[in-house]
Amino acid sequence: MLKKMADMIRFLCADMVQQANSGHPGAPMGLADVMVVLAKFLNHNPKNPNWLNRDRLVFSGGHASSLVYSFLHLSGYDLSLDDLKNFRQLGSKTPGHPEIHTKGVEVATGPLGQGVANAVGFAMAAKYAANLLNEPENTIIDHKIYCLCGDGDLQEGISYEACAVAGNLHLDNLVLIYDSNNITIEGDTSIAWSEDVKARFEAQGWDVARIDGHDYDQIEFALEQAAEKERPYLIIANTRIAKGAGELEGSHHSHGAPLGEEIIKAAKIAAGFDPERKFAIDEDVLIRFRAALEKGDLAEAQWNKKVENLSSESKNMLNALLNPDFSKINFPDFSGKKLATRDSNGVIMNEIARAIPGFIGGSADLAPSNKTELKGMGDFPNGRNIHYGIREHAMAAINNAVARYGLFLPFSATFFIFSDYLKPSARIAALMSIRHFFIFTHDSIGVGEDGPTHQPIEQLSTLRAMPNFYTFRPADGNENALCWKAALNLRAPSAFVLSRQGLAPLEKGEFGGVENGAYLLKRAQNAKITLIASGSEVELCVKAAEILAARGIGANVVSAPCFDLLCEQPREYVDQIIDPATKVIAVEAASALEWYKFADEIYSMKSFGESGKAGALFEYFGFTPEKIAEFAQELAK
């Protein structure tokens, strides 16, 4: 029966890819035997994909999405056979790589290695949730995280980073199943890879088993052992890609292309199936998979009773995690204080943490410089300060899963220049519309002596170009607080780009607000110029406007802490803060090309930076009130 169940999955996957004339049949067919045994161990409820104590199943090799969808349909999730037939079609519930709009998909995976790091994040979130909510006689968080990955996932650097974190934290709730078929797109893995994966993981603090991925007894025994582990657990399952697909079994040609009608028919005949039946599911197979419905309902009902028996303190904590109340945050007033925005941000984050118990995160070994330590709140797994080490990419992908877990609002911090290292994970966060807060300090040439390798130039434009991602660059402490108020209410990730150098406090604006992305800070009589800026350059523009006023040239000043929110405003609002009758100059110590959307001219960086003191660099590159005023005066002529 297990073989029949596995073969039925194989042919569902093959039929899906064939009908779409697009996709990856090899890995799903190779993993089918593992999947049917794993299904017996999974604790989940297809009727309620959001049940908190469910086991999380992550498919890191997102190209094997036909296996994901076949499993979800067979188990009773809200995914019909017609949805399977609509595989990879526009608007379908079965896109080419898993996305979270499909019920039962835990996290969007696609770029290889992301899912491995996501699985580590789920395991970390579960550990912290258990520490917050479990009581001596009442355990409500005790689930596992299972992740299916392949050769490609483990070749990616992000998986090495993430698995090192998991080993260091002794995440005994994490099971990584490695589909070791020795095949990549270009051929056998030996052409580019020869390391001993077992030894690598053991060196990182994992327990490791090696099995035949087509032997049901070996698969079951290995999964049973997971309950006894005190460390994260890697199961190396040696498999044949496109198992059962005749001449294409074991071939790299089966990785990313349909098998062809004749090969599928021959495979079905060899397995004892009707070759003319497509998308066939026999009743005896469906009954066994659909047992997950009754089993899941019962497990969740028993769990609900446990929740009812929690102490009032734990119930209140669970409610606070599920429903964060941002009105309880005591946002500080920074009026009259000259501070680097990284410093004001640190104060704000600690106030958020005091009010919101699910606010958790850390830095890639830069917390003292990023000012992101949550004071007095301890270190993970017992506290809220997570030490990721120098692992920016894994940090961001881990926190994507922490956000998806359902209880937490995570933050990831590093220098702005190193946002490049985590950009793929930030993009996936935007794709999933999750609340994940990125703290990027040392935001410009103001970094100073560390030089051009550490001075961001194009990064601000890169983040602003990303859909559904909001980048805030506040000009003082009060703007910083208002940026956080706006970000907390967005259903999307946000980045805070913050200065190392002190910034003078701004006066109250004339019209509009931070929540609109930009506002009119200074209005001039008979204005001929509008200066628009963010961050440290706003102060320069205020002083430049004063110089221009002394020369008889009126200049409005607009502070624009969030370009992305400004782009969402109606034309009427934009025209009220950026007077269309004036010449508009955008001023930023970055490449800033996106400002041509609103500006006539851009006063920006045209090269990389240099090594020197921050003040000397701003002078050298022309970011002074005098130079900005001269540029504006020429434009006014």
C-alpha cells in the first residue's frame, strides 16, 4: 500500500508537469517514498492550516512544488484536483514555486537554501514560544519542524550559515531530510561538489543518519529516532531522481522538464497503473491520506483543552502574542536632542519591546553598533536578543520564518552596506507581506573612515525599487518614532536606514505627515525652488533654504522619510507638499535616481565614497548647505 501511495503521488506530479508543459518532475518522484512515510508522522490539521501547535513542513526545494500540492490535496487541504490540473497557470493556487496564498504552504520558497534557513527559524520560534507559554504540567508547544531539501539547497551558503546556528542552539525540534540524488541541472553533483555532508553536519553539532530513501522500513526507523534526539537531526536519504520514470530515472534530464507522454505511460504500466488515466487517485489511497483530517481534528481539540487549562498569566501572554496592542507603546519625545538616528532608534525599539512581548530579534554580530540590544531582556532562547553571528543572509531568512510562525514581530540588524548580503531574503519577505523589520545603520558616506567598501551608495535605490517593501530614512528622533508608528501598521516588511552621525532635531512641519511618506517642513513666500531630502540631508536642505532666502530666492523644504509611502499618495497631496510651480531638487548622499519621479534635478552621489572623517567627506562630495544653495540658485536662473 505504501508503494501504491507513493506511485500515485509520482504520477500525479508527472501529470501536473506534463499538462503544464513546465516544471520539475524529478525531485517529486524521487521523494515520493519519503513523503508517504513522513505523512504518518506529521501532526497537522488540514481543516485549520493555522493551528498553532502543528508540525511545520517546509519544502526548501521549491521547484518540487508538484509534490507539495499533491500532498496537500491528498491530505484534505483546500486544494482541489482542478487546482492540480491548473498547475503553473496564471492566477492558480498552484504556482511554479510554493507561495503562502496556497493553504498549507508554510513559507514561500524558491531560491535554493531559503527553506533550510526558514526551517531553522520555525524551530527557533517554537523554542521561544515554548519558553513563554509552556507550564510545568501543561505543555502546549511541542511540535516538530520537518524540512525537505536537496543537493542544491546544501550547496548554497545560506544553508551552511543557518545550520551552524541550529547546531549551536541544539534545536532538537528540527528534522532536515536531505534528498541526496547526486543530480543538478548540469549533471552529476561531482562536477562541482565533493564534500562529506555527513561530516559537515556533525561538525556543526547535528545528529546524522544515512538511509535508502526508497526503503520504507529505513525511512520509518529514521523518523522514529527523531523523537529521541537532543540536537538537530539530518536524515540523508539516498534516492533516485525521477524514480519509476524508466530511462529517465537517475538522469539530470528529468530535473526541470516534462517527462513526455510516452515515458509517463510506460512508467504507469510498469507500476501496474492504467496508462490512459491522468490525475488518477484510487479510493483506497485517498482514504489513507485523508485520515489526516480526523487525526488533525482530534489533535487540535485535545490541544484546545490544554489551552483552556492554562493559567490566566499564560492565557494573557498568548493573547498578547496573537494580538499585539501597539497603542501600549510609549513612543519617546526627542525634541531638542541632537542624536544619531541609530541612537534614537535603539530607544524606540526598547520601548516597543516593553509593550509588545512578541518583538524579538537581533543583529549579525553588530548589536553594540546598531544599537539594537533589548536591554534587560536576556538572550535567546530564554530571552529576546538573538545572536546570529556574522550571518546576514541566514538571519533574514530565519526571521522570515519567525514572522510566519504567527506569534512574533522579528527584527534583523546590520550595517546598511551589508543589506546586499540579505537582499534575497528581504525580497521573499516582501513577496509574503510579512511584518519583518530590518534595521540598517551607518547609512551613507557618513560612515567615514571605514571607506567606500562600507559606505552605501546604491543600496537605498535598490530597496526602494522592491515592491511591497517600505524603506524609512528618518531625519531626526521624532521622525524615527513616527516612522515606527507607520511601519507597525503596514502588512509588509520595513527597513530603517539610520545614521551613525548626530542629526539636529527638526522644527514642526507646515503640512502633511510622516505617515504619507513625505511632508512640507518649511514653506517659503514666492518659492521658486523645492528641496526634497531624507535622513541627514534634510538638515542640510533647511540651512541651504536659509542661504537662498538671504539671496532673495524662496525655497520650500520637504522631508521625505519614506519614498515608498510617498509614491502611494494621491496627486492632490503630492502637489500640496511639492509645489509643481517650483523647480524641484532631490538631495541625497546616495545614487537617488528614483527621485526623478518627483524631481527636476537630483543632487546626489555620482561615485563610490572615500576614506576620511564624515565631515570631511560631506564637504569633499559637496553635501554642504553652501554647495546645495549654489546648485539651486543656478537652477532658479
